[in-house]
Amino acid sequence: MHGKATGWSTRIRAGIWLPRAGAALLFVLLWSLVVRLGDYPPFILPGPERVAARMWALAAEGSLWRHWRATAIEVGLGLGLGVTVGLILAYPLAHWRLFERMVAPYLVASQAVPIVAIAPLLIIWFGPGLLARVLVSALITFFPVLIAAIAGFRQVPPEWRELFRSLQATRWQTFWKLEWPAALPMIFGGLKIGATLSVIGAFVGELISADQGIGFLIKQGQGLYDTPLVFGGILLLASQALLLYGMISALEHRWARR
Amino acid sequence: MTDRPILMARHIAHCYRTARREVWALREVSLTLRRGEFVCLVGPSGCGKTTLLRILAGLLHPTRGEVWLRDQPLRGPDRRIGIVFQKDSLLPWRTALENVRLPLELAGRPGPEAARRAQALLEQVGLQGFEHAYPRELSGGMQQRVALARALAADPEILLLDEPFATLDAITRERLNEMLVELWERERKTVLMVTHDVHEAAWLADRVLVMSPRPGTLVAEIQIPFPRPRGADRWSHPAFLQTVWAIRQALGNGGG
């Protein structure tokens, strides 16, 4: 079906990746220029080569991957749980006004309180293990997914609903063949916001209580004035958010094309 | 050609209630569709044509009166009634073929047999080669062909068409009307088509029902006596123009 599109897509890919790589290179050059001109001590502003060396050392002893993976697991589980809860809540909220009136104020309130204020509570309740950190991540992830899914389910055009009614579709068929695919583009919008938030959530959880993960690394770097480690941690976090965002965009491209 | 009543509306009236007021869309409508008939319903815009069609489709419960499908009162949507909406009723995430297959899927008939039927219907509406095109890749006329094929997919006995070609240009509309007549002659469906185009109604129908402005009621029933096939030379027949004139008169008398 897309046989003749391959030439185009490689060209488009090059058109996307070349400017990106160029910008990254420029950023690194500027960074090292600032360090050199300002002559900052490494514990204030380390140069890119110092950060790279620190990361390399961490990778060589094997702990880079361990920390990256620990955070990735929290992010993955947190996002998965947040998305699941968000989607399950969205359907009755979209269709059942009474339920919405009962629940909506509390959902909004739960989002008005900063996640850093709730995280310690979760750790008191669920202990310092993985579960609490996953919950912190899920709590901050589910909201944008929920809001997007509610909007998505509600904006299904009445003509399409009428069509399904005229074809005597069951409730399940109407959900699966109409409401879900119709809402999918909006759900993906919420998912992209949720994905970046899930990394923040896992990180906040780790800052408060963790013995591994990128948050743990950054906290350790702060304590030891190991600034290259802090910088490296920030880059690792960014890498996870980007990876997740890219994966969701790829899924969106496959499932929610119009 | 026509025989037993298949769809009957008895003293239908309908009122839309909002918080502040009531709007009577239909005052009093009784009509009978006989098997195999092609009937057009014309009326000024806002006269309740679409409301009447939705009531006949079982999508809307009338405030008063009832609808009978064969010898049973109509309680809700029925698979024996197929509908073509005005526009934009195709699902954008489904290809033309998948859109046509939808009624079969919903009736629990998936699989290769349904795919073959959908394929055959697309060919009948002249869309072979566009099976895997998405609606956005099709012109307005092609989209309505798909919608027509979809309405036929579940093999309904009655087709209700709500100004199906109203948003298309005149040439495309004429071509689709010809195709519709061919399909009707081949498939022997009973057709009720809402339109506001008097010429179109006179050319397509066995019988034209004329509605008054809101609250709508039937003000005239005009038989179209011309034999089929009706060619493009109709324009030169005084009798045809007289019929068109008669329909227009009836519309005028309704106060429109």
C-alpha cells in the first residue's frame, strides 16, 4: 500500500534528523564555550566532556544501566497504571452526568495539590518500595489522559451515533467500533502529556525515597557536589521522556491516522 | 409493480421540547409506502422532513401517532430499514470497503462472505478500485456512493434517504440519481427519499408527497405517471414540466 512512499519517508527522516543532530551539536559547542570562557569550576558548571566521562565511568561499572532501568520500570508501570485508570474512569464520566458531578471536584482537587506534597504520604502508606513510586507517577499521569478521553468520548458526532443506533449496534459494539476509534486521536494527545509527566512523577518519587534510579543518582550527585553526575542524570531523564514520546508518536501514527 | 403496504405512518405528530418552549415540527402526517415503490418527499426547509424520516427509521419516537412496519408497530431501529444520511456519515478510520462492511459486522456477520458482499456493492455503485481508499481521499460524490452501498449492505427492504446528494454539484447529483434508479430497479427496494429539489422528485419518483412549512403536514400527493426508463429527454415533454409545475404549486399552496 505504501510501496512508493519509502523514498519519500527516508528523505523526510533525513529532513527531521539532520536539523536535530545539528542543534545538539551546536548546543554542546556553546556549552563547552561558556565553560571555557567563564572558567567555571566543574562543581558549578562541568563541561560536556566531563559529563560524558562521568557517565562513561558509571556505565563501565554497570550502574548506569541499573539506575536507568529502575526509573524506566517505574515510569512504565506508572504510565500504564495511570492510563488504565484514566481510561476506565473516562467512560462513565463522559456518559453519566451524576457520576461526573459526584467525582469531578475531587479529581480536580487531587490535581491542584502539588504531587511533591502527596508523594511523602504515599510513601508513608505504601512503604519505600517500588509501589509508592509507581503510584506517584500514576497519580500525575492519569489526569491528562482522563481529561482527553472524556473530551474524546463526548465529541463523537451525533450523526455517527445515530448510524450505530440505526444499525442496532450493541453497547459494546458502539464502544469498540465507534467511540474508541473516534476518541483515539484525542486520547493520544493526552497520552503524550501523560508520558512526559510520568517521568516527572517517578523522579519525584525517587527524590523522596529510593536506593536506585535516576532520582537517586541526582540526589547523590547533589550531596557529593558531583555536578557532572547531576548533569548526566538530567540527560538520562530527558532521554526517557523523549523515548517514551517517540514510542507514543509511532503508535499514534499507526492507530490514529485520519 | 407496487402492491402491499410495507411501511405506514398513522397520525404522526412531533414536538421538540426545550426548557423554555415547545416547537411542533410535525402536525399530522399519515402516509403509506407500498412494496417496491419509489416515493419522494418534498417540502420547504425546516418543515420537519428529517424529523419525519427519523421517526420512520425508528430513531425518534413520535409525540403522537405510530409507525407500522408490515403488520407490527415499529418500536425502534430495525435492520429491515436502511438509511442514507445527508453527508459525512462515513467513519474516517475505515476504508471504503470497511465502511460498507460495518452493518454486516454489527449484525454478527464478519468474514470473507461479508467482504465479498461489500466488494460487490462497491462495484455496483461504481467504486471498483477504491476499496482501500479512506473517506478523506474520496470526493463528496464518491463518499455518498459508499454511504449508499453501506445502507444496502444489510439488505434492507426499505431505504430511507435524507437529501443524500443535496451537498453535491448538479452534474454529480444527476449521475448519482441515475445510479440510484438503476440500483432500485435491480434490487427492488422500497425507497423514500427526502429532497427539496422539485425536478429531482418528479424525475425519480412514482409518487411525490408534498409537505407544508412547519409544523409539517402533507398537503398533496402527486402521482408521476411516466413510464421508465425515464431518459434525459424528459425536459422536452410538456407533461413532465406540467408535473413539475403541479408539485411547485402544491408547495406554494402550503404557504412556503
